[in-house]
Amino acid sequence: MPPASEPDLARLAEMAKRRRADLGLALTDATAKAAGFSKGTWQRVERGLPIRETNYVKIDGALQWAPGSCIAVTKGGEPTPVDDMKDPDAAEVQKSPMPPEVIDEEARDVVQLALIATAKGTTAEEIREMSERVVRDLRERGLI
């Protein structure tokens, strides 16, 4: 077991293999591509090797786990199967371990940094308005 400060990728590898088998998913290029990542990424996860953090949510989706489950597993937690989220009594269950206001703030920061890096001549007020609009639109679409 790795030190507490390091992610337990071996634990994730074991749980991901087991879940993939339970779901009857083959480790093929087509299966990986349908989930939005490469077969090599999937193989790295199942070998206990690191992948880009942005790919963990794709692995979550392929394994029918709620977003954040892979990261939770590497920290000693348990994955949340999406089926558990469909319970009508769990309609208000938050899928992310982060509170909604933290998610909104993180989304705003990402938009602001992207605009600062790419939109020369954009005022601070325009950047704030755009980031607020993006967060609002993402919320309305159920993405955050």
C-alpha cells in the first residue's frame, strides 16, 4: 500500500478490472473509444499506472460509476455505482464530492484562465460575465 499522500493506483486497478468484468466489457479499442479514451489508457489503469486526471472521469463513466469514483478509490474510498444514484429517494444526492459552490468556483476559474490566455483585449468585467454565463449554462444542462 502506498503512503497516504500517494494515490493507491493498484487498488484502483483491481477494482476497475473487477467492475469491467462484472459489466461484461471487453478491453478493446472499440469499447475504449466509445467511452472517450484509448485502449492504452484503460490498460494503464488496470496495470496500476497513472493517467491524466481528466481521463479518470471517463473511466468512471465507462465503469458506470459516479464522477469522482476513481479518485475516491485511489484515496481509500469506494466507488459509487450510477445505479445507486438512480434511487428516487436519492434525487438530491450530489454526484461530486465537492459542494456545488466549489464546483461553480472552479468552473469560473477555468473559464477565466482560458479567456485571459486566449482573448486579448477582453476586459475583466467581460471575463467575469462570460465565466458566470458558462457556469449557469453548464448547471442548466445538468453538467455540473
